[in-house]
Amino acid sequence: MCYYFNKQKSTMIKFIKHLFLLFLLSNSCLIKAQDSLTPHSKPSIHIGYDLGEMAFNKFQNLAGEIGLKFKKDQMLRFVYLNVKLTEEHLSSGFAKAVEGDNVSGQWNGYELLYDLPIYRFKRANSFIYGGVSVGYHKNVYRHTILNTMVAHKSSTLGFDIGYRESNVFKIKGLYYNFQIPFRYNFKALEETQLGDTTINRSTFNQTISFFVGYEF
């Protein structure tokens, strides 16, 4: 599910603040430079299913997004996560959340994101974007044999980058959105033992989403 990095809290907060400022400054320049090329599309509503996160976890429960796309392709999105995390995914080299066996989990998350286009391709309806996010996430890890568990919940602050394309396969309204969010947990998950299995420490994490949906 996540890649984990051990960082000091004060250093990470300063890093995120500086990154936000750099993003806002660079994006304002890009918007001015590309304004004449920006399509003045009408505002639209979109809803999508997180095919990526669900595929990693055997399509258990639900993860998706709903949002508004304004003129110049600015987006305000709400992401909902209710994912039953499999033992295989948590202990995989990709997730690196757990070291050991016999631990499954549950991930509930709520995230609000504001995104702006930062690079447009020559073909219409496709662009790279970046943005900022605030959220609240809760993770529960349970040992499948022992009667032990650990729960962690925290507010988050972060940023994301992604690629979005509309009218896929020339079907009007069909879109996909490949997103890489980065989150800082205000309350760190400390390293914990459940039997012989280690739940890794989490302060700063990164996931991957692949939304497929329809734009109205």
C-alpha cells in the first residue's frame, strides 16, 4: 500500500511548506505561458473508481473519487477509501507496510485535493497536473492467527502529481486519472510487533491510484 520514510516532524513540515510554495510559484508561471493554449471547457462533474488500489487488494470494498473540473482544467476532488488490505499486498515489496506474515488490514481515508494543470500535450483532453491535499486516514492491522491488532489514525497534509485524459477510446466523457499522492501524517504510526510480524513505522507515505470514470 505505501512506501515508508522515517523523517523528523519539524524537517518534514518545513519541506512540505517549501514544496507547496515552489509548486504555486512555478504553476502560476506555467498557467500564464499556456493560457492561450488552454481549452475553455465548461465546468463538469466527474466520478471514478480506483481500479489500481482495488486491484492490489482483490477488489474488496470500495475506493473512488468524485470531483468538479473548472475552466482551464482546474480540479477540486474528493477521494474516498474503504479498502480491505490483503496479507499479500501489505507484505509485498511494493507496499512495504508489514514485514512478516499473517497480518491483514483495513484502510479508511477521506481526502480533499485541489489540482492545477502544469503541462499540456498537443492532443486535446490530456494533461499532467499537480496539487495539494488535506485528509484523514485510519489504518487497522490485525493478526490473522493471534487475537492482536493495532490501529492508527491521523490527519494528513500532502501533494500529488498525476496524468489525466478524457474521451478515452473516443468515448465522450470517459476518462482515466493516474495519480501519485504523497502524504505527511501529523501523528506517526510507530513500529509495532504483532506476534513475529513487524508493522513498519510510517510518517511520510506515498501510494498510487488509477481512477477510471465518467465526466458529465
